[in-house]
Amino acid sequence: MSHESSEIIDAQNCLTEVKYLIEVLFMAAADIGNERQQSAIQYVCDIADERIATINALLATACKQP
């Protein structure tokens, strides 16, 4: 495995950690009494989760490049 591939895998691992943190925020938002605030936080978490998936896909493609 090349050094660049190793760095890509490290980046993917960091993104996975961020994904877990976002999931915790999403779950914690469920305890917010104000429904508008709860929905807003969960919506932002959903967007962040989509961005992470996109970045992971780009990194996976980059990792496959020679």
C-alpha cells in the first residue's frame, strides 16, 4: 500500500469518527423540548451525514487510482 493510500484510509477513518459524533448529536437532539430546534439540529446532522458519504466515496475512488 502506498503512503498516499494509507493517508486516504486515515482520512476515511477520521470521517467515520465524525459520522459517529454526528449520530450522537442527532440522538441528543431528540431530548430537546422545542420541536423546531430539534428538527433544525437533526436536519443539519442529516446534511452533514450526506456530505460525509460523498467525501468517503470520493476518497474511495482516489484510493483506487494508480
